[in-house]
Amino acid sequence: MSKKNQPTKSNEPNCLNCGYEFEGHELFCPVCGQKNKDKRITFGSFVKEVFAGFFSWDAKFWRTLRPLLFSPGKVSKDYIEGKRIKYSNPFRFYLTTSVLFFLLIGLNNTIKEYRKLSSTDVKTEKKVTVKQVSDSIKKEIETNKKQYINAGIGSFKEGLQAGMRESMQDEIKGATYTADSIKKPDSFDSFIKFNTKNPKLSIDEALDSLNVEKNFGNRLKYSKAKTFASIINDGDGVKSFIDNLVSKTSVALFILLPIFALFFKLIYIRRKFTYVEHLVFIFHIQTVFFIVFILFVLFDITMHKQMEVNGSTVISTLIFAFMIYLFIAMKRFYKQGFLKTLIKYFFVNFTFMMLASLGMSVLTVITFMLN
């Protein structure tokens, strides 16, 4: 018997996981499936196991990605029919692409900030002598001397009148603000105006200054007014709020998609699909949606100068391609005619836009309250 055909000797007499007694040639435990290997973990075996698992997952990832992108509806159809061994789990695939998408957004923002900081577009200033400046000023004065004299008195009058108007307007504004504060000192608008003028005061000091009761409701309201004032008065505050909002979008989508699956169940009520089968289809569709935007972010990272000019065209093209993909996927997966699919296609998109708008509104409020 050649060495190639000889049974492999067991590393351990018993399975280290479940205790099954090996007969002396098993590579894997027939009971629990754990590989029969030595108890000690060496660096080489650890690295080998890590990369073996990675490349195994990677191969399945690519076997799923290609038909998912280029054969709309096929992966979902195969999966619900039981052909699952060659495909990644729909939820795992969705989770992987969503994490990758949001990581790339963060990376792209960081790269843009770095490009701003490392920008070397500094204009070369022309050196000018003191004598040249002096001569230029003298020439300008001589040229416009008569105009200055003739316009002097008129300018003085106009300036005086303008100053009086501005002073009166300021007094009116101040009186209006004071009246508003006396009327509603605990209003959200009053809190925002006061915090804009006194940003360094603590909440209790501000409430004391406004002569407002220091209870939980007023403290919370002033705290949120302070947050709102910092957002609208500071460009970095707006960016920070948007970044915080984007970071919560993945969680919101994860909650939204199962709800959206109920609408698919409703509009395809005559089709014999379970709720989970609808969910599988939606996970695959949303995965493709993430991949579309991953492509856009990658274009933005690698070809940022071209994207500054043609970015809107690129994103419009990608979204248009996705909309066509969605129609084809619905038609193939649910096996209905063109007209029926088209009607349901428009209804699905309208419903999704409504749910997305409602979800974003709720998410914005939650983000603001937690900020």
C-alpha cells in the first residue's frame, strides 16, 4: 500500500470537543465535525486556520457576487429552492456589504479632510516696493480729489442718516426680542437666541438669567436648544451631526427591511412565498444597492478630480442601472407578466420612499435627542 492511500493517523485518541473515541484514521469527528488535530496551538497552525477560513469564505463570496450582480433574481430563486451550498447566507452577505459601505464612507471622508489639509495650492504673491505703494496712493488721491470733496458732505449726511436708521432698527429689534423673551422666556426659540449670544453659560446659569424655572423639562429643552444652536452656528457642528446620522442609518435600514418585506407579502399575496422568502429577496436587493454605492465611493476615492466634475452623472447612471436591475429581479423571482410587475414595481418604490422618508425623519429626531 502506498503512503498516499494509507489511513491518516489520529493526532488525539479522542475528540477534544465531544470526547468521541477515534479508531485511528479519522480526519474529522463523525459526531461533532471538529477537525482531529493536536491540542497545542502553534503560531503556524493558527495563521493557517485563519487564512483557510478566510479564503473559504472569500470563494463563496465571489460565487455569490457574480450571479447576484449580472443575473437579477437568480441567487434569490436558487436559494429558496434549496440550492444554497455555493452561496453566502443572504443576511451575512448583506451585513458584510453594509459594513464595507459605511467603512468606505468613513475612509472617503477622512481622505477628503486629509486632501484639504495637505493642499498646496498657494498663490505666489507679487513683491511690491514701498515707493510703488506710495506713488499709487498719491495718484489715486489726485485723480479722485474733486470727487471726494464734492461727495464729502453728501456722504456725511447719508452716513449719519444710515447710522440713525441702523440704531433705530437695533432698538426695535432689541425691544422685539425683549418683548418676546418676556412673553415666552421658556420657548425653544428664546433658548436658541439666548444660547447663541451666551454660549458659555451652563444650563442652570442660562435658566437663571432667563428667569425660568429649573425643572427637568426646561433643562432638557435648553440642552437641545444648545445642541441646535451649535449645529446651525458651526459648520463643523453640521458635519458632526450628519456623520452621526449616517452612522445610525445601517441600524435603521436593518429595522426597515423586515417591515418592507411585509409589503412584499401583501402585494404578492397570491404567490406561494413565505415571509422569509420575501426577506431573502429583499436582503439580496439591498445588498446590490449597497454595492452600487460602494462603486460610487470607490470612484470618488480613486478619481476624485473627475468626480468633482462628473459626480452627479455617475451617481445618476448607477441609480438608473439599479432601478432597471430591480424591475428585472422582481419579474424573474416572482414570475409575473410585464404589466403586473410594472404596476407592483412602482407601488414598491413609492412605498419604500414613504417608509424611507418616515424612517429618516424619526432617525433625525432620535439622533438630535441623543446628540
